[in-house]
Amino acid sequence: MRCFAEALNVAYWRLRDFIGQEKARVVREQKERELRAQVKRMALKHPTFGHRFIHRELLDVGIRVGRHKVRQIMKALGLLLQRVKKPCRKAPAVTPEANYPPGRRVQIDATQVQLDTSKVWVYIVQDVTSRACLAIEAVRRLSQYSAREVLSEAVSRLRQLDVHEPIVVQSDSGSDFTSKVFQDYCVTVGQWIRCRVNQRGGTGIVERLNQTFKHSFLYREECTTFDQLRDVCHRFKDWYNRVRKHSSLNYTTPWQALVGPHSSPRTADPSPQNIDNTSFSKALTLKGVFGAPFLPKNPPSKTLRNKGCFRPVESTKPPDHTNLLPLG
């Protein structure tokens, strides 16, 4: 054996131990094969179990083995539990302004509102040309069906005003806007395109409307319930369309720009309410919208007050000059 070891260039003691331990090695390999078979059988029986649960099952049937050993065997056999990832749709590409399709552009967005007990969402649809708020609706959760219903209400409002152009719907890549239900409806009325806020001709217009809704109405109201929020949404739409004037519209209201330049704010109003501007402003002043001393339950931060969001209304009464001394 020494000559054979020298011929193989192997130490004699290595060859001696290898031959002497052959019987134990065969027994050990047999146990390894049986353990692999047990682990494989148990893993196929419980396909959702990881190596910890498989180890526990083996201990229950009387097979004593370490947990790390079970993991090594499952890894070698390719039986480790793989997490199934949720399939995600690839976001559509952003459409630049030069490639916008022809038609009447409307923008839709959803903004989150915090109530006392829950968080809800408000869908807003705005006409780009007239800056009119075509639809606004508070919902308890984001949904493709809710987004479609709000957009359908806005399109119906345009059709009632004899606007029969194809509708170009602009929005972000939210899951409710990229869903099949919403996309199918957009195809029936026109076309959908994805836009960003910071791009030219993007959704910055409807984001500005969201800011006006929150700073001019929502933050000045004590909205603690869902019904109160829906009432605020309806009153905001009437005020924004028929009272608030826009510098981009040559200081006319969005409703006048939508209906016609020579029309009053109440002309061709398909809604059941016709609001007088003066009485409506007085009513909002009493509610705290135009600077009355009413404060919301959660007052805004100092940053918002410094921006002029809570600027008091200047008095329209002419000043009294009777107590002033004459000059000279």
C-alpha cells in the first residue's frame, strides 16, 4: 500500500484512512440520500412551506436533523420557497406637448383629504380651455369605477354645452387612471395621454385647482365627516366656476369662459342651482371663506399664513376723512 501511495503521490495515511472508513462512508451517504428523499417529499407535500416549517414537520415524524441542514438540502434541490411578486403594468410613456392629439383637453386628478377618523379622496376634473371645474366628487377609496364616473359626469357637462370635440384626457400614471375600465371609456370619448406636472402643457393646471380647493375652502371648514366633505365639494365647484375670477381668462369667471364671453355666470347652467354672486359671497364670508374670524379645527401652518392664504377681506366702506386736520 505504501508503494501504491507513492505511485499516486498521496500520503500513506490518507489512503489508509480512506480505505478504513469506506464502510462508514457508505452508511453516511445512504442516510444522506434518505434524508434528501424525506425533505423532497415533505416540500412537495407542502409547497407553501419554507425550510423552518419543513424542519418542524420532520421533527414531528421523528427525523432528527438540523434546520440549517434542511435549508442546504432544499437549496440544492431547488425547493426553497420563492416569493411570488405581484405583476405590475409598465407605466405608459409621457406624451410631450408637441405630440398632443387634437381635441378638447380635460385634466383629472385625485387628492387625499384627512378626516377625523379616516383618509378619503377627492376626484377633480377641469377643462383646460376655460379653467372650469367640470366635476368634483369625494370618494372613500381610489377606484377605476369612481374615476370613470367622475370623468363621465364631466364629459356629459361638456356635451350639454354643445362641445362635441374629441376629449383628450390628461392625467398621471395612477393605477385608477391606467386601468382597463378607465382606458376603455377614454377611447369611447377621445384619447388618454399621460402627463407630468412639471412639463409644458402638463397637469399643473389641475394641481393648481387642488391647491385652491384646499386653501380656499377645505382648510377653512371643519370637515369631520364624509357628508360634510361632499357638501364642501359642491359649494366649492359653484364658487370656483361662477364667483372666482382668473387673470388668465382676462379676469372673467370660468363659467363665462366656458359658456361664452357675453354670457352671465348663470347662463345655460345645466345644474339645478343658480347662484347669485353677492349673496353667495356673503354666505361664504359667514362660513369663514373670505376672512371672517372663524378658524378651522386644525389651523394651517405659519407658512400658509405667510403666503396670504388667510388674508382678511379689505373693507369696501369709504374711509372717513372728517376728523383729519386741513393741510397748511
